[in-house]
Amino acid sequence: FLGGSWYLSPLRQMCYLNVGACDLFLQSDLNSFLWTIKRDPPSYFYGTIHQAFQESNIVYFELDLTDPYTISALTSCQLLPQGENLQDVLPRDIYRRLKRHLEYVKLMMPSWMTPDQRGKGLYADYLFNAIAGNWERKRPVWVMLMVNSLTEADIKTRGVPVLDLYLAQEAERMRKRTGAVEKVEEQCHPLNGLNFSQVIFALNQTLLQQESLRVPNFNNVTLPPSEQVTAQEIDSYFRQELIYKRNERMGKRVKALLEEHPDKSFFFAFGAGQCS
Ligand SMILES: *[C@@H]1O[C@H](CO)[C@@H](O)[C@H](O)[C@H]1NC(C)=O
Ligand SMILES: *[C@@H]1O[C@H](CO)[C@@H](O)[C@H](O)[C@H]1NC(C)=O
Ligand SMILES: *[C@@H]1O[C@H](CO)[C@@H](O)[C@H](O)[C@H]1NC(C)=O
């Protein structure tokens, strides 16, 4: 799994779209992020504080990463239908620019990585393949998110994304009850629901933005008013689907669990290791 695709939770995707506050968590001490739900016994949100984890009876994740179905569904929801290729679906200009941009990223990646990352055994080739491998088979919206995540700043803050998985294994080892509050489909469908012209627009803008970073001062993109409207529509779609609706859905499920088991202590590990 780790060598294959990097699953991007919607929160993380918001980071890539620059509409969420992300830097905070990525660079901070994991232990400083723990929320306690004040009830008796208390329940905890987030974090790696081992004691809190140990003392909880039930551990809930966003998704059940120990279920092989979850992993395969996550992978396949990002892919184009069987037999289709990005080259077949993207406008020729976009495809060509995408390909050139990824070649550039691959070339630059070794110089973007920090000594600390190398010390942890994270290599540029591995990272590039983990993020961008199989890109020609991905749906345009996922490629757009991927391109957003392939910047120098983002690469520098990448760790080995194992926290969710580590906690899941620990929970299993300690024979805790585990569960998940979301289904892959719930995380996947909103993204795949953006219509084709909106996705092409967003991908084009993403590429323009990255291209302008590649050649500083070359073109400072300002959108004409009609395109600003499109950009805003896409932005509010993402906010609505990926943040508000999802927060509400997950919040309701957390509340229901707490009410259903008033005597149990829960540990909720949502988006752990991703962003705040
Ligand atoms: C996509 O959505 C936009 C905005 O809602 C709409 O104007 C456009 O006609 C849609 N395009 C397609 C191909 O459905
Ligand atoms: C990409 O965006 C630019 C600037 O907004 C526009 O001129 C160009 O036609 C777009 N390309 C495609 C393929 O949509
Ligand atoms: C690009 O535009 C932004 C916003 O108008 C401005 O703050 C920035 O300085 C410009 N960058 C360059 C390189 O001209």
C-alpha cells in the first residue's frame, strides 16, 4: 500500500487547493494536537499521545485502512474507466503541458528534498512514483490535485504517511475495537462529481500557476472576470462538498457513537498526519 498510491484525504486535498490551513499541522509537534471531548469517560480527537490511545476502548478512523476493499476502492476511484487514458480525454495542449511539467518535477525533486527526509529513507524517485506513478490513468480532477501537491514547499514537508496506518495496527495489536466513520465513496464521489469543463478549467489554472513558478516573473496570471466566476464556483463547490458537508456528516456520526456507548472512551484518529 505505501509503495502504491498516496491516499489524499479530502482535507489534505483542500491543502493542495490552498483553501485550507495546512502548514500548521505539517510542521508541528504531533503531540500538541489533541482535542478532548469533555464527558465521563473523556474521548479524544486526533494526535499520537500514546496514553490517550492506550486508555481508549474504541478507536475510530476516517476510513478503514485495514480493509483491503478500502485501499482498492481508493485507488480505483481515482482512475479513468478501463481502457481510457489521459491523453484520450484531455485537450491536447493541456496534456502536453502536464507531461512537460511532470518531467520538470521529476528532474527537480532530488534538489527539493531535505537532508532530514533523506535521513528517514525517503528518496526522490520513491516519492515521485508514490505521488505521480500511473498519472496517465488518473482522472483529471485527481491529476489536478496531484499537480498541486508536487511543489517544492509541499515536497519538503512530506513525511512518511503512516500515522493512520500505524494507529490502525496498534489498535489491532492491542485488540481494541475499531471502526470507521466514512466510506470511500463518500470521500470520492464529490470530487468525481465536478463536471468536465470545470475540471479542465481547474487543471489549466493549476498548470498556469505552476508554470509561472517555474519561470519567475514570466507571467503573472490574473483572471478575467468571467473566469474568476468559474474559479469561485469551483472553490465553493469544494468547500461545500469537502469541508462543510463532510464535517457535518462526520460530526453526526461521532455524536451518535458517543451517545450509543456512553460508558466507553473513544479515540478518534481522523486525517492524522495530514492537515489541521
Ligand atoms: C458545468 O458546470 C457549469 C457551472 O455550473 C455550467 O455552466 C456548464 O454548462 C457545465 N458543463 C457541462 C459540460 O455540463
Ligand atoms: C487555459 O487558460 C488560459 C488563460 O485563462 C486560456 O487562455 C486558455 O485558452 C486555456 N486553455 C485551455 C485548453 O482551456
Ligand atoms: C503578481 O500579482 C500579485 C497580485 O496582484 C502581486 O502581489 C505580485 O507582486 C505579482 N508578482 C509579480 C512577479 O509581478
